[in-house]
Amino acid sequence: MGPDRRLPPQVLTAREEPPYAGPVAAIAAGLAALDAAGRTDVPVVVLASDLPEATAGQVGELLGALDADEAPAVFATDEGGHAQYLLGAWTSRALAAVRAAAPGASVRSLLPAGAVFRAIAGTADIDTPAELDHARRRAAVGPDPIAARAIVRSALPPLPAVVKAAEDTAGTVLAAPLLAAEPFPPFDASAMDGFAVAGPGPWRLIDAPRAAGHIDTAALADGQAARIATGAALPAGAARALRHEETVLDGDRLTETSAGRDDTRRAGSAWPAGAALAPAGYDADAAVRSVARAARVLELTVRGPVCARLHTSGDEIVADCSGAQPLPYGTIADAASGPVTALLHDAGVETTAGGHLADTVGAFRAALTAPADLIVVIGATGHGVADHLRAALAAEDAELLVDGIRLRPGGSLLVARMPSGTVLLGLGGNPLAAVAGTAVLVPAITDALLARAPARPRSWT
């Protein structure tokens, strides 16, 4: 009994008159609907909406006791011993008193003689906001955020590996190790400003300075020295480089104050050719691209970037509200897509706007079948009459990976995999719920799609 809503056709809906007239009026309205449908000789279970933990098994227990005890009615009692008059099974005969009850009567005043009470756990009702909050926490569905991330990482196969120019790999992850094509440094080079020397000292300084990037300096003979800049290649014949601070120059005569110091960076001392410089699963970020450039690697085998399409949804949402005109009555501005887009961008996801989805199953099905690595839908993840995302997923034979998460707000979050391999992330319509869901699960989705080694788990409270 209650307001009209979208329900399966076999479910009868009735409304007490006047509305909010109390449980007896509501039960009488339901009985009238059964009478009109010709269902008059059946047991009836009364279940109040403030008993969220009542289960089908408990209803079955009440109906079983109704038959076994040959009682006119059976009612549950909660853990505190309180009778729950609105969780009971009645015979049709016992309900005659309810049909004839005066307005304002209580269910308790209409109990038939011989009614039976059975202790059933989990049947406490909700009378205060604190009790509602406690019940919601107990009844939280879905995994916690860390577990949800683990589910996503294990369930989603990675995108195929592709070969890209090393300079064009932003947002990707290495699918194969980065192997050096050349050693580094590729030649013996001075690590300091100073002198290149040949043979044992002292040395005679010749006018043949070596600057970085130049290879036309004359070779040195034993006993000769030449000025050299940091990074410059040692000239032919030079054995080592000495820094200015550890030498004494008297005219053209150079001596060293150290004992055999060598400030030369030898060829291949950073890495030899063929060395693994970054493993598979590592972000091909600016640092990796810099190393690839130094190692003369022109192409990288990578996965990604993840390409996403973002949709807003809901007939009450005005997606384009940039004008100065007031919004139509009954509508609200889209306040979620901006921060969600920013978070996707920060995660390296290439995101395009997919448009606003009307509250129809067809609109959602069309969005789910368009090509993308990741489809993000804001809104329509609840169970309301206008929330069609689940129905569209079922119609497209999608595999639900996460259906609800212990996150407030954002507990109705969805992750699904389409038969095509496209991943669906359904976010709550509340802007904070949308942001929270994105922050919690997008890193796990991109880790899975890019086969990236995940960062150390974070704690979410």
C-alpha cells in the first residue's frame, strides 16, 4: 500500500483513504484490492516499511507457524521481546475485524484470540534517525572501497598492447620493458669542468680546449693536457679528467693535488645497451620518456591511454546551464560532470563528452553500445522509477562486477563489463557521490585496463 510507482504487473497497489490514515486503514485498502482481484481465501502477511531487515525466510517462518499452530495469526517479536504487530501472518477469517474496524483503530486492538508470537531475530523496527542510520550501516550492501578496487583489478582484462612513438605515450603504461638501444653515456665524458690529461703528470697545457658537443679537438699525446667542459667527450689519447679544484696551473705546467682522481663518466656507466630501464606495468610518463630519449629508444610498446565517454543523465538535470536565464521549475544544474571530468583527466583518461541521457531505457542502451574503453554515467544508479541504467545493462547482457559499495554518499555505484569489453562506471547523481565514486574506483579501472602495477592501497573511512 502506498503511492503509485513502477512495479511488476502482478503486484497490486492500493492507497489508504485518506493518505497517512494509519496501518489499519492501509491494511483495509490492501484487503479491498485483494477482494477486487478475487483473492479472498488466502493467508495475508502484513509487513511494515520500517522493518528493513525482514527477510523472505522470516515471512516463510511466520506462514509455517500459521499452518502448524492452527492459529488465526502469528506475529514476530524482536530481540528485546517487543511484539511486532506489523510483521505478522493472518488467516483471511482473522482479518474480518480489520475490514470492519473504525477509523483510528490500532492493529493491537484488533488481534484475534489465540494469536501466537514467535521470537525472530532481526525484526526491530526503526523509530528514530539514529536507528535508521544504524540499520543502514548494518545493511550496507556491496564491498568496501578497498575490496571493490581489488574486484575490479582482478575482473577486467587489459587493453591490447600497441607500439607508439616514445614521445606520444602520455597516459599510457609500458606493456613491455623499456630496453636501452644505446649505452649511456655513449662516450667517455668529463663529469666536471677541468682538464683532460694524457699519461702521467705533470702535463703541459696545450691550446685545444674541449667543449661539450664538439668532437673536432686535437688528440693528446702523453704529458699533454687540455681544458675540458662538463659533459664533453674526452679527446683521443686522454686517460682521465681532473676537476679544477684539484689541480695547480703554473704557466702552462699542470699538476694535480689529488692522488689519481678521475672525474670521467665512462661510456655505459649509467647503463649498457640492452639494459632494462623501466619494467612493464610502469607509467610511460615524462620521466620514462626522458630516459627513452637518452637511451635512443624511438618507440615503446604500451597500453592506453584509456579513452572514456562521459554522460550525464536525468530529466531533472539541465546539462547546459551556462546562460543567464533561470532554470525551468523542477530542474537543477549539472554540478557533477565538471569535477568528474577533472578527476578523469588527472588519472590520465582521455575523456570526451557523450551527451545527456534522457530517462528512457533506449537512451541508456544506445550509450552503452557506442565504442569506448570506459563509459561513465552520472546518475540513474539507484532503484527509483526513473533509474534505467540497470535495466539497460541487463538488456545488453552486461556482467555486473560491483553493484553497490560501502561508501557514503555514492553507495549505489555500479561497475559492469559489456560483451564488447567496454567498462561501465555508474556514479551517483549527487555531485559528491559522483566525485567520491570516481576517486575510489577510476584508479583501479585504469590499473586493470593498462595492466599497471597498483600503488599501495589507501584506507577509506
